[in-house]
Amino acid sequence: MSSLKTWVAGARPRTLPAAVSPVLVGTALIRRDHHGINYLNALLALLVSLLLQIAVNFANDYSDGIRGTDDVRVGPIRLVASGLATAAAVKRAAFTCFGAAGVFGLVLAARVSWWLVLVGAVSMIAAWTYTGGKHPYGYAGYGEISVFLFFGVVATVGSYLAQSHRITWQSLLVSIPVGALSCSLLAINNLRDLPKDALVGKKTLAVRLGDSRARKGLIALLLSAQISALIAAVITPWTLITLIFLPITIQIISGIKAGASGAQLIPMLGKVGKLQLFLSTALAIALLL
């Protein structure tokens, strides 16, 4: 039987900033609009986001594991491929998290709008079919688009909607840096796994672009996150404080340009996760100010 530590590692905690950041930013925007924060709705949105992130991590572990695409891989541990847990157990863990996210999502929908049920259902289908099902879109190079939409736009705007019951251009704007950094997490993973993915026929965007263009695309994502956070100065000039994290962005970009590959990209994955959390926190503080 797998230990708790093994399951925690299998949940890939370095990816969790992608779940926290959109809720943080979307909720902070409420105060900028001179409204009081509904902390219960914010907590429900955070729980749904975290549980969906963990669910998709387990779902990917399961689907890639049974396909054999994780048999030779660097990076975070894979429970199925490494034999640390059975495929059935990992699948149960994924659906348990999906189920818990669904329960909290229903409570949130009852408090805000039943349209959130449809949004949640589409999000879960997208999470499962990323690497699961007969035609996983993650194997065709569409993963980054999905991540930008669901862990950027949908999660940020949805967190704002849970508070305000409306969608604004400001909520769409602040979702861009969040989505771009979530995409960066996936892009750096796919760059790291590019050689192995190419061998097993997993045509991620990195595989389709090739190493050189995949690096340029990753750099573009990192820069677009920083630039879009600065453009949010049209909402409040306090967003200029996000410039203090530019050195971290430059450090990551330097490593990418220098040709870091394989295991060398693992520490950078952690740095991108921290950058997302730091930049989103700064953006949220700016909106609160």
C-alpha cells in the first residue's frame, strides 16, 4: 500500500500554484470594484480549483501510465509507471477528487448561478480527456490552449463571477498573466519530456514545434505574463509592482536559452511555479490597494 508521502508527491504539489493564483486574483478584483469579498464563495472556488488540479494530475498519471508513455521519464514521480500504486488506485484517486470538486462546485453554483454547473462539467471533461479517452487532445498538441482557457480565463473570471455575479473586461485582462504562467508550467514539462514524447508518438506542442521553437514559445509565454500584468495598470497603477519579479523571469529565460534540458528543467519548473504564485500575489495586492 502506497504511503501518504507517495500520494502527495503523485499529486504534484509544484503545480498547485496554478490552482491558487486565479482564485487569488479574481477575488482581489472584487475589492477593486468596491465590493465586499464573500469569503465562503472564495473558499469554495479555491477548493474546486485545487481539487480539479489534483484530479487532472492523477488522471494524467493514470492515462499515461496505462499507455506506457511514462515508462521512461524524468521529473516528478509517476505512480502507475513506477509501480508505486496500481492503475486502478490512481484512477480512483482522480475520480474521488473530481467528485469532491463537483460537490463543492454544486454548493457554489447554488449560491451564485446554476450556469456554473455547466462550466464545471466542461472543465472536468477537459481535464479527463487531456490524456484520457480514445483521442486525448494533449497527445495532439492542444494542451496549452486548454490550460490557458481553464486554469487562466475560466478559473480567474469564474472566481470573480462567484463574487460579483458578472463578467467584466478587467477580469478577462487579469486572467491573461495567470493563464500564461499556467501554460508555462505545462510548456516547460513538455520541453523536458520532448525526446521521450516524440519516441512514443505523444505529439505535444513541443514535439510539433521542435526544441528550438518550443523554447521560443516558452519564453514568449513568460514575457507575455510579465507584460500583461503591467498592462493591468489601466485598472490600477499599483500593478507595476509586478516588475520586482522580472529578475526571476529573466533568470528562467536565461536557463531556457542556454539549452537546459531533461532533469536540468526540473528546478526551473519549481521556479515557474513560484513565479506564478509570487506574481499573482503581487497582482492581487495591487488590486486590493
